[in-house]
Amino acid sequence: MEEKIMDVAQSVRPTVFSYIAAAIGFVAAWWTGLPALAQALLIVQAADIVTGLLCAFSGKSTKTESGRINSAVLAMGVVKKGLEWLVVLICVYVGSAVGMDNVSGAAMTYMIATELVSLL
């Protein structure tokens, strides 16, 4: 009897693949629940980080004296992106409180425009 219980327990134990599949499912569900402007902002922020890293890897960054990658500069860039999302969150709640739901959309549109200028 104990062998059957152990066999069942072994067969239902999660594997690494099930954790990966669950993570992919979580990200997909989260992504599809976002408004289009939020998705666009995430995409341009990711593109800005990737192009900044490529520039630093090539040694042409204007953010550091050596032109190379610097973890402090990268961390400040990521913190800036996080603070932009804090502003969006504040705009969502303030806009909802005053009955103007488009405040967060305006903030995200402005941030998308500044990110696109940064990409250029």
C-alpha cells in the first residue's frame, strides 16, 4: 500500500517544466490584461534598456566616462523606469478619484513619447 502511495506522490510532484509552464502562463495572463498603452510603454522601456546596453557594450555610452557599461548607471536607469510606473500608478488613482480616467493614459503617452525620443 505504501508503495502505491509513493508512486502516486512521485507522479504528481511538480517538475521544473511545470513551474516554467506556470510562469509562462502567469506572464501571458498578466500581459493580456494590460491596457494597450501600458503594453506599449513596457515595450519602449525594454527597447530603451536594450539599446542602452548595446551602446555601453560597444563602448560608446555617453553616460559613463569610459563609455563602457556601469552597473550603477544601469541601476539608475532601471530605477527611473520603476519610478515612471509609480507615476502611472498615482495617475490611475488620482484620475479615478476625480472622475478623469484618462489621466493615466495621458501620462503613459507622454512617457512613451520621451522613451521614443531617447531611442532616437
